[in-house]
Amino acid sequence: MKENFIRSIELGVALTAGYMGAITMVQTTLYAKIITKIKASFIGELLKSYLNYIDLAVIALVLILIFYLWRKADDTSFARIFNLNMLLFFSAVLDYSRFNWIGLIFNLKPEPEVSANWVFGVGLLLQMTYLFLRYTLRFRYTRDELLGRGATADDINQVSRGQMGYLAIILFLTSLFTAGIFFSVPFIDRAISQPFRSVPVPHLVIGFIVVMGISASLIFYLRGSIIQKSSDNKVEEDKVDIQEI
């Protein structure tokens, strides 16, 4: 699989994720509030003839910025693509958050135009996009290393095909696992909350159990690390004693 083809897939995936993030953002309560404020300000008077196109302008700006970052093709640029997508996605998450702190500050009543499943799907796409870009970047480093060692173009392309197949499996399994968790959460929530309904403060009881579980896990982990370190030190001491003998 040639590098130009992989780069083309990168561009398509990055632009798709950015587009989905942008069109999701422009349908959120926070974005609508900001646009309302702009229209009511002096900026709205100056841009009166163009306000109907502001959504398209935002989407176009996002796509141009993502294209620019994709062209740079380094760790920092791909991380910035992810950060930009998360920034676009942030307002959609707030619309379905149980603690919408921005809504409390600006007195916003969540009125999203997209469903919770849509938000989950876009969020999953953004995560998979970042994972895809990170792996393809590593694959590019591998190609450069093989090229520096004198590998032929056919050998490098064959390695790239194997790497892309491996990446496809990772993305598929990760998406499947994440979707399974998302759609099973309501059932898990009901199953967990059922035994605690008679308790006056169930959230405190569940929180206490979780904290105790985390504490116990941490203690076992630290205990195992100390034992392992002691064993390693003893082995080193035995080696020193043998050498002295």
C-alpha cells in the first residue's frame, strides 16, 4: 500500500471527522446562544448581510484548518486536529450533561437539535479518527526507517498493507467494544441501582464502595510492586555474591 494512498485516506478521515464535529456544534444550545449574542451586538449590525451564512463559514473554516494541519503531518499537528474536534464537540456533550456548568453560568436551557445517539456516534468517530491518525503517523516513521535500511518499495508497501489491516482490526474492535458499553449502560445502571433503592443516600453508598475498591486495588498494586522490587534487589545481591566468590 503506497504512502500517497494512505495519506489520502488520512485526509478523508480527518475532513470527515472535522465536518461532523462542526455540523454537530452548529446545532447545539451554546452555539445558538453565542450566535444570538453576536446578532444583538454591533458586530451583528456590521455583518447583517452575511449572518445567514455564518454556519457555512464556520464549517469551511474548520475544514481549511484541518487541511492545513494535515499537510504538516507531525505529532503536534495531529494532536491539534484532535483538540479542535474535541472543542467543536464540547458544546454537544454539554447539552446532554447532568452538570452543565456553562448552562448554569449563562442560564442556558439545553435544547439540542441532535439526538444522544448522534452525539455518541460523532464522539466515537472523533476518537477513532485520532487513533487512526496516530497509527498512520507511526507507520510512516516505520516506512522511513525501512527505507533508510535499504528496503525495496515492494517490501515497504507489503509491510504497510499488513499495518493497515492490523489498524482496521483495532478500530473495528474498539468501536464495537465502545458501542457495546454505551448501549448497555442503561441496563447496567438499572441493575446496579435496584439493590440500593431502599437506601436513603444511594449515591453515597455506591461512591463509598467504588472508593474502597479503588483503594484496595491501589494497595494490592503497590504491595506487588514492592515485593517485585525486593525480589529484584535480592537477585542482584545474589549475583554480586556469586561474582565475589
